[in-house]
Amino acid sequence: MTTLTVPATLPPVQGKAGIGGALRAEWTKIRTVRSTLWSLVAMAGISIGLMSLIAWATMHRWARFEPREKANLTQHPLEIVLARPVFVCQLVVAVLGVMVISAEYTTGMIRSTLQAQPRRLTILAAKIAVFAVLMLVVGELLSFAAFFVGKQIIAGHIPVSLGDAGVTRSVIGAGLYLAVLGLFSLAFGAILRHTAGAITTVLGLILIVSNLTGLLPDSWGHHINAWMPTNAGLLILQPHQAPDDLLSPWQGLAVFSGWTVLLLAVAAVLFKKRDA
Amino acid sequence: MIEAVGLTKRYGDRLAVDHLTFTVKPGQVTGFLGPNGAGKSTTMRMILGLDAPSSGTVTVNGRPFVELDNPLREVGALLDAKAIHGGRSAYHHLLALAQSNNLPRRRVDQVLELVGLTEVARKRAKGFSLGMGQRLGIAAALLGDPKILIFDEPVNGLDPEGILWIRNLMKALAAEGRTVFVSSHLMSEMENTADHLLVIGRGRMIADCTVQEFIDANSELAVRVRTPEPTRLAELVTGAGGRAVPDGEGTLLVTELATDRIGDLAFDNGVRLHELSPLQASLEQAFMELTRDSVEYHAAVPAAGQEDRA
């Protein structure tokens, strides 16, 4: 600590600090906190480990199932290998998505971030892009891995293959759903800036509100329920459109994405306007 | 160069910063002084674009901070030692900041070396002491080799060695021609470091002057004189244009007359003196005197007790 003066060994300034630098910075930030690693490990554990266990237990008890249960499982071959793991995984994705931005506020990091890059929309765009790509890659890898592992385990009683109608779309859709959900949660994190509050809100929407709307009176209640963000989004996981579904799988994902874009727009306006 | 014109921040009906106009020049350390809650941090946050002014403007190098092309290359700031994610290592914290401004990776190692954190660079920042946190914040401020440096209460929580290190660092940075703007609520801290002072209280500018001007204007000289003939000396002092106030048995406090003159006056008139000692109000007292009316929260102590609080 004898040197006091700053050695001026920086290369000459070239161009502006822009989205490229922001993307590299956000990637460094997301990969260097343990919560990211643990979340990804948890997602892998749920999609492969827990799923395999449940699939194996189901096969083990197959003989004791009622014919109705057997028929139900055979008609929805992706229920065990895809739908259930995604339903649990989404809780992890929601927490991670919220924390990508709320942790900046709870730790005070946001002040360092914005001193280095005060163009706030650049920061938000970089965060969204980095997290979306991470969730998409991880989501697709895990959903294909879960499908192939699960398929082997349930093959004896519930045969399923990528060639079956709607199956490939459902497996790809699972990864897409998780990526969109990640951004949906990130938007809440940016709007509320409070980890616990944002997680509670997102989980409340996913687990409670989306079910409560199913209890609303017929006709219009049915519509509201169908257009709830995750209700619509989850349609992409079903190989076949059920007779009473108002939306097709892709329409459902579009509705969920629409909600997400809307929330991100609100988040962007607030992120730009508010004092940090 | 930092320039503020009519800078104002209003929270509800409370004015945190009230029409501040000032210039912070390069090549010197400018102390930003005021009691807690005077609006120093809010002002700094507005300089850095973290808070938007309610009215008025502030620019760095002639441009609003948010319009700078490469912010870290122009302004380095330490606002508080906690502007970090505790789960990340010092190295990765700095790396992310460096990447955002396209600074080379080796620069991270350089600043870590410079602040003496190389050995703990790979440790998570949540285990850092307050002093280490301050050093990390300073490392971040120096990353882009900026011409303007802003430090908010940089010596808070530092040990004496760290305080000395920061003082010398600030002086060295200013000597290199950089603009150094540093806040403190302690006059004693600025006395040895700053060349220029901006003093604020309740968001308003109270003084904008050099340290010497501040001393001259605010530390009134008084001379304590002990003599067996106080009444006679008091008359002589008054006759010579000074003011003498009794200060206990056989003692006078003389103002508006220099020590030498009082001594000569007594000698010429055969008045015996037992003590002749100049008293200088400390800068700390002068500062407290100046900002007394603008302190946001007073402790409920008698006024006399304030003299001891320096």
C-alpha cells in the first residue's frame, strides 16, 4: 500500500459504454452469486431426480391403480415427466427471476450498477436478455433431459415419443414457459424492488389467484380464468387442446408473453423514472 | 469540474436540498461539510444521476452524468461501502463494473493492489469489515482512472491507518490535477485535507470559501489575561479600542486587541501580568457555531455542553 497515485495504464477510450458492456457485466453478475448456482441445481434435481422418483413409484404401483387412473395417465403421458416437474420448477424460477433485480436493491448494488452505467434502460435490457437466455437454455436442456429420462422409466405402461402429436411442441414449450415465467417474475422484482414482496406476489398469482379465478361464475369467469397469465402459459405443456380450452397452446403462450411484455414495460417506465 | 445551479430536492414538503449553486474545481480537494441530514448525500446522489433533482441542474465536465459516454472513466464515486452484493467476491464485483465500461480485466487487479485487497479479492464481500468495504468502494471509484472523484464520508469506520491512507490518497489525487469532492460531518477531518470548503446546513449553502478564509472568518481571537489589577487593565484595554470581559477572579477575556498590544499596554502602564494567553476557537467550534441553527436534530443537552462535543 505504498503506491498512492493511480498507474495510468488504461487503453485510450474507444466508443461508448453500451449494451455490449452491460451484457457482459450482467452475465458476470448472475454467474458469480451462489443463489444462481443453487437455483439451477434445484431445478435439475426437481426435473430429473424428483421426476424419476415419482415416475418410478408410479410404475411400481401401476397394478394397484384403478382403470380410470390408468386411462388418465395414459391419455396425458407428459403429466409425470413434464407437467409436474415444471409446476415445481416454476417456483424456483420465480424466486430467481425476482432476485435478479430485487437483490440489486436489497444489497445496495444498484448504486454501483447505475454509477457505472446510468442509462437505465440499457441496464434493464441487459438484465432481461441475460436472464432470458439463461432460463431458455437451462429450461430446454432440462425439459428434454426430463423427457428422455422419464420416457425410459414409464415406457412399460405409458409409451410416449417425440413423434406423437403435440409432444415435441410440449417439450420445447416447457422450456419456453419457464423462460417467460422468469421474465414475468423479473418484472415484479423491478416494479416492487423488494424480494419478499415480489416473491409473495408472483407465487400468490401462480398458486392461488390463478386457481381462484376458476371459481368465478360461468361464462365470463371462464374467460378470466383462461386469460390468467400462468393458466394461459401452461397450455403449451399439453400435447392436446382440451375440449373446453378457450385458447390453443400457442395462443396461451402468446397471452402469457403479452402479460409479461406489459409488466416489463411498466417496470421499464418505473425503473427509468424512480430515484435509485 | 462539477457545477450545480439552483440544485433542489424536495421530499414531500421537506426541502432536502435547497437551491444549491456551486462549482467544484479540479486540482484541489473540496470538502463538503454539514451536520448529519444537511443534504450532502442527496446532493451527491443527484450529481451521479441516482436521484433526479426537483429543480435546478448539475453537470460533470459540462454534461449531466447520465449523458456521459463512459461514466467510470470520467467520475469515480464512493457513496457508501454497502453498494455491493455481499455474495459476490471483491474481484467479481469490480470485474462486472469494469466490463460495463469496457475496461480491461487487468485493471481490476491493479485497483485491488492499489487499495490493498489483493489477498482477499476472491473472498465474498459479506465477510468484509467496514474498512475493507470502504477500500473496495474506493477501488471501484478508481477503476476508470477518472478525472473526478466523489467520496461520501470516506473515513467512516476506518482505523487511524486507514484514515491517514485516505487523506493522503485524496491529496495525491488532487495533486495530479483531479477534481476531488469529499463530504464529511466532521470539521476536524476537513481541516487537514481540504483546500476549499462548501458548508451546508438544512440543504442551504452556508459558506463557500477556502479553508483559510473559513478560519479567518469564523475563529474569533480572544486573549486571556490574568492580573492582580483587572479593573485598571480593563480600562486601558477599552481605551486602546479593545473589549475586556471579566472571566472569573482576576481574569479578563480580551477581544479585538492583539496579544502583543495587550502586553505592551500593561508594561507601559506598570500593570503586572500573571498570564497572557491567546485563545483560538477551533474550527470544530466555528463549524458548530455556524451550523447550530441548521442542525436537523438536536440532542437535548444544555447549550454549555456543546463545547465538549468537538
